[in-house]
Amino acid sequence: MEALSDISETLLVPLYARAGETQSKNPLINDRKAVEITEKLNKIFETSPSPLYRRLVKGKLRRSANKKLIVFFALRTRRFDRYCRDFLSRYPDGVIVELGCGLSSRFSRIDTGAVEWYDLDLPEVIEIRKQFFQETARSHMIASSVLDFRWMEQLATTKKKILFVAEGLLMYLHEDDVKSLILKMQQQFPGCELVCEVENTFIINVLKKERWKKKFQRDYHLGPDVILYFGIREGKDFETWGQGIVFLDEWTVFDDHEKKLGWMNLFAFSKRLRKSQWIVHYQLQYP
Ligand SMILES: C[S@@+](CC[C@H](N)C(=O)[O-])C[C@H]1O[C@@H](n2cnc3c(N)ncnc32)[C@H](O)[C@@H]1O
């Protein structure tokens, strides 16, 4: 397997979390594909000099405080799945585009037999993705930065309703880039919906401090290029970017009152911690 950049490596933690949760007692999600992929990756990672890879192989994500992280990722994945299912119940022949897809197997989990699916990520990730997934008549891969808007040409002729999902992507981008991306999607695909994970600005500000940034990278064994840039204060914040950007709803991990989160459920009572990282749902209408 080719070496991944620091930013692409971030796909490994949610992937291993989905595999870990699938193999746990009373799993919240069933992602057999993540189990299959991680078992194959373990054989490659066993001898790797990378502390992150060795940590993942040893199953460290499944221990102590990290167990909560697994539950967090699993609940987030389950919620994104539900958003997709809800969209397809309203638009059975709709199109779903997963931006920054990593090694997500969402298409196989929720395929209705009619949905048209696009998985987009950086070329180095799509190259690896192709070792584990195959394109079909209704599921396609796009090897591109989400910020190189030429990828939108592949969808230009569709008359169908589109849902864009971004699980764990936007926080790694700069605010100007996120804004250009959303305005471009609105302009190119008016009427589309967007479901994306967002970081709270207060976390972004904490991580601007060198000490906390280094701690964050150290704790997760992430490379120095993994920096969180983009955050919002309130779910409705994108509405200020232009006419026709309509906030529909939002979800935080605490909304599910999941027992597996244990003491972490106490965060639900803190306005800030409740929404340190959460999901927002928008419609991008004609401006
Ligand atoms: C935290 S991972 C999440 C992966 C996947 N959504 C999941 O939940 O398993 C972030 C993903 O965003 C991708 N990414 C980062 N910057 C990107 C960009 N400019 N264009 C496309 N993908 C990008 C990374 O390669 C990585 O796969």
C-alpha cells in the first residue's frame, strides 16, 4: 500500500472504529466491510514503523477512554446512514455523493437498488479504495480534491435530486474553501441537500494554541499536517453566507441517549460540549 499523506491517514481511525463497534457486544452498527478491510490492513500494518498503524493493529482503539471514541464514531455513522435512508425514502431514485469518503462502505449498507452513488476522495485514497471496492453501474468513484470543482461536471447532467454527505471532512478545510464549495454546490445543483459534520469554533480556537494542537496530534498519533481549521458557532451559521441556504435540522451524538456513551452523556448538559462536533442538515435552494 502506498504511503498516505497525514490528512488522508485520518480515514483510518473512523474505519477501525466502525470495525471495532461491529465486533463489540450489542453493536450499534454493522459494518462487516470495515472488519474485512481492517483485517487485511493489519497484516500490512503489523511491521509498519508508524505508531498510528501499530496502535490500530493492537486494537488500542478498543481500550479504555478510546472505547467512547468508537461509540462516538459509530453513532455518527449510524446517523449519517439514517439521513441517507430518509433522503432515499423521499427521493427513491436520488443521487448521493459522499465527499471525503475514505474507506466508507455506506453504499453497500443502504443501497436501495435505485440510488446512484458517488464516492469522492483524494486520488491517493481512491487508489487504495479501489483495492477494496469495485465500481458498479450505480456506484462510482471520483479521485479529486473536493476543492477542484471540476468533479461537479460528472454530475452536471443529472436531473435527479442530490444529497451531499461529508462525514469528518469540512473541519480540515479552510473557511474560505468551505464557503466556496457550498456556494458552488448551490449554484450548480440548486435544490440539493447537504448533511455534514461540523466542528465548534471554540474547539478550533483551542487547537490554534500550539500546545493543544500538538496534544491532539499526539493523542491520536496523527501527523503534523492534520490541523482543524474550520468551525461554526451555531447550526444555522451557513445561512449567513447567502440567500437560499436553508438550515433544516441538526443532530448531536447526545441526542440518541446512548448508554454505551456512559459518563460522556453528562456532556449533553453543557451547551458547548454538547455541540463540540455535530451534524447539520441544509437545503441549498436557488439563491
Ligand atoms: C476523517 S477522514 C473521514 C473519512 C470517511 N468519511 C469516514 O468517516 O470514514 C477525512 C477524509 O477526508 C479526505 N479529505 C481531506 N481533504 C480532502 C479534500 N480536499 N478533498 C477530498 N477529500 C479530502 C481524507 O482523504 C479522508 O479520507
